Amino acid sequence: MHTMLTGRTVLIVWFTTFVIYGSCMPAAAETVDFRYLPVRHLRDIVGDFNQPTEVAVSKQGRVYILDGANNRVKIFNRKGEMLLSFGKPGKEIGEFQQPVGMDIDGQENIYVADTGNQRIQVFDRHGKYRRMINLAARNGRPVEVELSPTSDRIYISDTNNHQILCYNKDGSFAFSWGGNGEKLGEFMYPGMADTDSLGNIHIVDILNGRLQIFGSSGENPTQFAGFGITAGKLFRPKGVVVDHRSRAYVSDSYTGVIQLFDGSGKLAGILSENNTTPLRLTTPLGMALDSEKAHLYIVQAEANKVSVFELRGGL
């Protein structure tokens, strides 16, 4: 795969064919019915990051951040103070090669998509290695791992084969779906994902500029948005997080904007701090909501931080 970059080489190209940085933003507000959704910046979590990619927040308020180019997982308390860090570059157990995706379960076990090593590694909340899912035999390149809240299923975005792999919690293979293409149910580099309370999985389809939603077994696909830079469209979607109302927040690493889509796929709003212009971030990637759904955590990869925003009235 070739990568064409403006500026220094960065990890965030992970599974796209190129990344473009620019000043564009959704601009066709006059043709799309939406509103600005107020947020308030609370704090930034900084921890000597080098292109972080993903964030997860436990029910206890611990913040897990995947520090991609440093090949580490870093754990913080709710105040942003670092508690623990583990991992280093390499191919051995507990080592990583450009990891991209991550998720945690109810016991705060940490699942890391160890992208370059073609595997999922699982650790306990203290960073102790537990087990792995090896994808090398499938020539899989995992860039995301997502745990279902309603079953023991583990979903993995495989960009080598443009498909979603589903494994059981014990590590046994269950099924897969997808393939390279633009049709519904196909992907051009599937990326980050999140599941809603009903078990439906929302998957960023990067080069198709859309979000695809499937039932828990990959059935009944639907899609939101579409390729573009106007409001309600996506140019380089990267992160997604779904709230308690099955609404999907989607980050766009090109525009720097976070858009919110309702359960029917309609653009519900664009995040804003001043209620007149979009909130603009620096290469936003992975996102997470806290257990109260009151705070949104957003990775800003090129800014080497995770920003925390309070979701205000009307959300």
C-alpha cells in the first residue's frame, strides 16, 4: 500500500491509501437541516503521546488510550493523571507494531488490535497479558476490535480483506462478512466501530465516506452519510461512538469536524463551542463516551492529546 502524506510520515494513514489535511469543513448548511450542538471543552489529557489513535473509558472512569506510534497503552484516572503504561515495539508477547484499535470489556480487560503483528492481544486492567487471537493465517490486518455489549462476540475490522471478522469470546472464529467494493455490505477499508445497546454494529467505511450499520450477525445493512465535505457527508471518517439513543458521533480526520447522526441516518447536528461555527479539531480519530453519556473523549492524533468535552443542553 502506498501512502502520500503532506508533512511528516504519520501512523494515522493506517489503512487508508492517503490522508489529506486541509481547512475544508461541512459548508452546505443552507441545504441540510441541522443544528449546532453545544459542547464545552473541559481538559486535555496529555502523556508524551506520539500519534494516539483510540480511547476507551471504563464505568469506573479510568481512561485507556492507545499511543499508536509509541506502541503503548496508557491508563489515566478521570482527572487525566497517568496510572499505568505498558507495551513497546516488537513482535513478542506484550509488544506491538503500530496498533490502531482498542476496546475494553466490563472487567476492564484490554483488547488491542496489534495491526502490524496481525493479531489481537488481550490484557487485564493491570497490563498483564492474557491471550491473543492470531490473524496471520487469514492474512488479516486488524485496525479495530469491538466487543459486543449484548453477546460474547468480538468484531474485528480487517483492512487487508475489506471485511469484518467475528470471533467468539473464547477466541474461536465465528463468521465474517464484507468484501472490497462500494455496494451496501462491502467496504473500502473498514475502520473503527461501535455497537449500540441492541447489539447492532456501526462501522466506519473510510474510502466510501460512509457509516454502515449491521445487525449482530452482519445482516440487514444500512448506511449513513456518503462521500463529500458538505454537512451530512464524510470525506475521511475515522472514529465512531454510539450513544444511548443509538445516535452516532462520527469524526472526520480531514475536516476536523464531529457530526451526529440520528438512528435513521439523518444529520442531527454538528458539534460547536460557540453555536455558530463547527468545533474544529486536529485529525480527530477514536472517540468514547463516559458511562453517564455526559462527556465525549476525542483523540486528536496530530495534536498528540485526547480532549474531553462536556455535552451540553439538547443532546
